Amino acid sequence: MEVDTRVIVLEDAALLSYQLVRSARRSLSALVKEAQVQVRAPRQMPLALIEAFLRQHARALLTEQDRQRRAAPVWGSGAAVLHLGERLSLCLGVGAAHIERRDGHLYVELPQPTDLQQGRRLLQRWRQEQARRILLSRVEHWRTVYPQLAAPLRRVRLRSMRSRWGSCSQAGDMTLNSELVRMSPELIDYVIVHELCHLQVFDHSPRFWALLEDCLPGAKALRLRLRRSAEQGAACF
């Protein structure tokens, strides 16, 4: 996979910056994610064709980019931080890097508290720690409560992922998105039980959905809530 960042000048002199990802795919696509235009193209596709495609769709891409930028949270005291489905109010202070949750607030101390990148890194490390404590305990809880979910599990990995809440391999490896700790406990459980069910049924056949519903009644409604919660949480850190 080849990744490159490029800029084109449009007819009205506006600039369109985009990230070009070339891989062994056959089609050309463009989307806006986290206010960044991302283009995916076949390895051998001429750059002229790619940029002609972008010029054709530039107005829609710029409009969506602007919308995402305006919807993005602004780092500072009073900003909303999601944790276990609760909106915590961010309180910034000067000090050694430290985070503490208390009384509906998330107190963050940093040498330079207004530094967005520094704040994001500290928040991500804190979420990783919270995820390790909370998610791993919920995995063991469900494996104990439902023996049918206690199939061999080789290891559980936690990492921040952009497009998936979890995955499971036939070898018994489970990966959970550490960003799950932003979601409410029942949505966390939905993802965990979903992946544990894949240790028994490694597809999305009717048998899989029946097992999931048997272990977690109302799973279909929880699946929809997870999608909505992810969209609504976009304006929070």
C-alpha cells in the first residue's frame, strides 16, 4: 500500500488537499474522514484520472470537509469527553501529565494544557488503561456467565481502530477497539458478546444471530444503538 499527501488547485483557486492511498484494488473512491479527504485508487491509475475525478466531486468533498470541521470538538475546558456513555466536562490544569475522573468532570493536567496533540496523546493513553481494566473484565464475565461462549480464546488485544469495534479470528484471537470505553456498558457488552459468539460461529449466518440473541436478548436493538451512539459521539473527545 502506498500513501501520499497531495494538493490540487481548483477552478476557483480553492485548494483541495487529499491523502492518496494506492493499493491492489480496481476501483477509485473518495471520502472525507475526520475532515481529511481520503482517496483510494489502483496502483497503476494515472494521476491525471484521479485528479479529474476529484475536480468533478470537489464541491461535495469540500462541503463535507467543512461540515466535519465545524462539528469537530474544540479542545479546552468545558469540552465534552465521552466515557462509558457519560459526557464528562473537561477541566484543564497545568502540571505533570495526569488524568482523573471525578464528579462528572475529567481533570487533565499537562505542562501545556492547551496543546491539542499533547492532550489527545494523554487521553488516548488513559483510554487504553481504562480499556484494559474494563474490557478484559467484561470478556471474562461473559465467558463465565455463558459456558457456550467459553470456547478457547488464545488472547485478547486492545488497540485504537478507525472503522471496527472488534474482530475475532478462527485461531481464537480477539481484538477490541480501546475507544469502546466511550460507549455505555450495555453497548460494550454487545460488542464483546458479538465477538465471543464468533468463536462458535465464524460468520453472520442465521445460526450466529440466533446464538447472539440467545446470549444477549435485544441484540439487534443494541446494534442500532451502537451505530447511533458512534455518530452522536463525533462531537466529543
